[in-house]
Amino acid sequence: MQPDAQNATTGPKGPLEWGQINFLQTTDTHGWLEGHIKEQNYGADWGDFVSFTKHMKKKAKKLGVDLLLIDTGDLHDGAGLSDATTLNGEISNPIFENIDYDLLTIGNHELYVSEIAYETFSNFSKRYGDRYLTSNAQIINPSTGDYEYIGKKYRYFTTEQGLRIMAFGVIFDFTGSSNVSKVITAKNLIEEKWFLDAINYPKPIDLFLVIGHNPIRVNASTSTFGTLFSTIRNLRPDVPVQGFGGHTHIRDFTVYDNKATGMESGRYCETLGWLSITGIKSSSCKAEDNPHGVPHPTRPAVPLNTSLPQSNTPSTLRYARRYLDWNRLTFAYHAEGSQDHTFNIPKGVGVTGEITSARKSLNLTALYGCAPESYCQFCKPFLADGNLFGLLQTALTTVVVNENRSDIPRIIIINTGSVRFDLAKGPFTYDDSFIVSPFKDGFQFIPDVPYEQASVSVSRLSRRTINSNIKQQVLGILNAGPFQKKRRDLETRDFGFEPLADRDICLDPRITHNHDGLKARSSSSSSSGIIRRQNTSPVPGYTTTDDFGTDGDDTVHSKIPNYAQPNDLQANGSFPTDGSTPKTVDLVFLDFIQSYILAALNSIGGSYVTGDVSYYLPKTFTTNSYLPAYAKVAWQENVPNCPVGAGIGFDKRGRRLDSMGVRI
């Protein structure tokens, strides 16, 4: 753990089930290799993960079973360790590479920018060799001018215990690559001869692994797992298929048929996925179906949706899945039930030190102020105390000021998608500025807009009324109008590079800790005699429901509330103190939503064009700048000894919230 991080106070509900083959999955780490410094549930760092994987590999060998480490992409863009360097991932990627993964694949964040795509092609993929699979992602080789695969198309290999596996790595049909790379659609991939030949490989296949930066649930809008699974199942009706996905940032497990399932393991080093399978028929596998001294998988795969092709023979496969919280208490408990003081290994300690040094050299711990409470995007109603957008409304009013026009009333509009993550109580640092909003959207404006017109346009941006005292017309139009890529992903300009090609924006999924339906897991599945760590008072966190039910979370949590938020937020500045409305205002907005603003104004009689728009503040003052500026003026109490809270789901006094957001 990092020196300023906190450890968890509640641990796992019981030992993990071990099967014939077992998996640990990471996905969508987005640079969070330092862990969540101010959140107890997720306080482990990458060095702790290094130690944990070494312990678990050793345990698998002792049990005589296989354990494979899987990652499904998106390595940076979301935290300072990856984003504060000139090239995103320049420091964080080598730290990431301390894990000896068995299979990895590429994410869309490795493809936005040509320089990053080439770094992935030239260095990262070479580190992992034939284990880095990019079955449908290609790049122009600068030496030849021809497209070639960034990694390997597939991998056929035999595990230590003798299971014969065919693996593919398939990203969703991403259209936002820079102009030096491309993604082959799943529809085209399944027609390619090499892909069909690999499915019909002449050597025996005991298990297909399909890993991908790709939602595992086939009804997700961007998922291509249904297409991939159907192709494999139609050609190989009886061979087990296991999927590992990503991109949607959720904990999830789904069943395709009685021999095929898919798993997805969250985001941001909050979750480590665990899956065990037993009962795979193989003439070469030496592993025991039920290794001695540990719990075993017991659940058959029963599909809830049979619209996909189905295996036509009975299955002997049994499964167990678990979503582990990313903290040392969890890691130490599952690492052979070790105590914390026996957990560290030298390499893990070294990686922890490397992260500490990198944070210092990048100035990530530079303190702007002390956040007086935790502010969340979804756990409180819009603009309620503790809602992040209420804080941002105040910050915008305070610091988004053109000194030459400071006495002119202004309406400031930002899209709520410009915010990426919650803000926990405690030190607000340079690192936190990336965590809350890594985007580089500048503030533009149209001067002297008639107030009635501006307020009319605001209301059309939103179906929700933000301030009942005035007509929020632009906001109303924006929120009621076309989807604005609300939960948007990073753009080329967010990395400090010039645009390299026109492209679609890959949307981030809605970010929330809330997955309904947790129930305590039955104790009958564990009979190993290992002492359990029982929870007596669950803390707020993930409560996940998937195709196996509601018992997948490794640590029992209370539910964090979840409230809908609008597309856009309005803040007002320099309005008349007598409560009257001004005749005209400066309409200030992010350059990212300029087209929506113009459309909203013109829909109620305006005739504004791009030429009417200019920058309200220097382009260097962006969505990544205004909260630090606010902290410097408003959050100086207790500096430099900022008190740290308990994390998201707790109020400012450390009391947890129930499912309705009430302090208990």
C-alpha cells in the first residue's frame, strides 16, 4: 500500500472455491495502480497485487491445478500516475508489466492516439509476446506501410496441468482509432479464414478462451460476444467456451449455454475477478477436479436466455465466481490465509516503492486543499449536500470568471459527462484533478445573450428543473435533446495531441457503485476448515446481481444509493443581488458542447453561428483546472493536515448512507 492509503476494515466472507482451472481477471485499470488512496475498500496498490498473484500461483501449484491471469485492456486515462506524463502510460505501463499475465488484450484507450498505439505495438505487446492477443486490431507498420496485427491473432497453448486451450482477443467494434490503426468488426472477423481455421484447429482443444475489451452481456449495445460465441458454438458444439470482457466498468457474470459463461471484473483497481471451473473433459489434463483441502465449484451453467446456439450434450462443468475488493485485507486473507505481516514479497515491496517514487516525481501529491466531505456523482440526489455536481456548481460560479467581464452576469453550462469519478474527503491533490476530470475542455462563450433567450435555451437542454426560480431554457433543451455522449470517453485533445483523424467517440458506461441485490452467501459451500473473516457491519460498496444471483461479491457490502443525474449543469455568476433577472448575460459553456448550445439557442429564435463564439478564458484553463482553482481559495482549512473520510457511501461524519441516501 502507499504510505497515505487506508486498509479495509471488513474482509471476505469465506475462502475461494478452487477448480480444475482458475482465473484472476483485471480490466479497465485506467492508471489506478496506486489504488484508491482515500477509499478503504480499494486501498491496495499494484505492488500488493504483485505479491498476491505470486502467492496465488504458488497455491495453485501446491493444489495441482491451473491458475491463469487475464487482463482485458484500457491501461490508462483516469488517474495521475498514467495521465500526468507527456505520453499517457509512459510511467504506468512499465509498472503494470510487473504482473506476469498469461493472456492480455487491447482496449480502446490504447488506440485513440497514434503515439500511444505505436507504443503499444512496439513495446507493450513485445513484453508479453504471444500472450498479447489482438485478433481484430491492426496498425500500420511504419517500416512497411502495411497493416499488421498489434499483437498475436490467437494463441494455442497447453497449461501446466495439461489443458489445451485456444484463445482469442477481440475488442468491440470500436470506430474511434487514430488514423494509423483499425479495428476489424466481429461480423468481418468471423468470415476470415484464419479465424475459422483456428476454431477448427487440427490439434485437440479442451477449452476456448475469448478475452476482449468487450461487454460480456450480449444485449449490451457494443457487445460482439454473441457473434463470437455463436460462431464457435456452431462449429464446435461441445467444447467449453469461457469469455472475459471489459469496457462497461461493471461486475458481471453471464451464462451463454451449459458449457459457456462470461465474466467482467469492474474497473479502476476496485475489483479483481475470480473464476474457477471444474469438470472439463481432457485426455491430457493432470489436474484434480476437486483439489484437496479447499472449497470447490458446485454450480452448473444454466442459461437464462437461450436465443444463442446451444450445446446439444449434457455438461459436467461446474463453476464458481467471485468479485474481490481491491485491498490488502482481501489479498492477504486469500493468499493461503496469510496474515498481513507475511504477505509481502520483495518484488511487490519494490513495485510499491516504485509507485511512491513516481507519484513524487510527477508531483501527484501536491496539495491544493482539503475536501471537507466526500462528493459523489450518483449516491446523492442532484445538487443535494454531498452531490458532486452541487460542489461543481459552486466552484464554477467562484472561479470561472473573466476578470475583464467579471461584473457582467453569466450563465455557465457544463455537461455532467465532463466528470469521470467521485471525490473522497481528504487531501485534494494534483492526482485528484485527473481522477475527477481528466478532460481538457475549454470555456467558450457568447456575449450579451438576451436573458430570456439564454434561459429559454437552457430549459430545452434539460427535462429536469435545476432552479425553479428562473426558466432554465438552454439547460432544458440540452437535457431533453440529443444524447451528448454524457458519460463520454477521452478524446485525442485530452491527451495534449493534435487530432489525427475524424472519429466517433467511444462512450464510457454510466459510472456507479450500485448493482442491486446482494444477499449473504450460503456457508455450506465451504468445508475446508479455514478460519473465515466474518463481516459484522457491512460497509458501503458493490452489491452485485448477475446470472448466478446475488452472492458474487467477496465482501458483503451495504448498498450505495443511486440517483439519476441530468446531462448538463448550470451555474450563475454576478447576477443582481436584489433577485431580479439581468437583461443580457454572457452564456459560457464548454467547447465540447458548442454545437448543442448553438442548436438550443437557434431552436427558440436565435441566429447564432460558430463565428459568434470565442473563448471566455484562456484555452489552458479547462475542465481539469477549475476544481483545483476552487480548492486553492475555498479549501484551505486544515491544510496541510487534511482529515480523511471513510470513502464514498459515507457522510461527512463517517456515517454510512442507506439505499435511500439517509444517514444511518
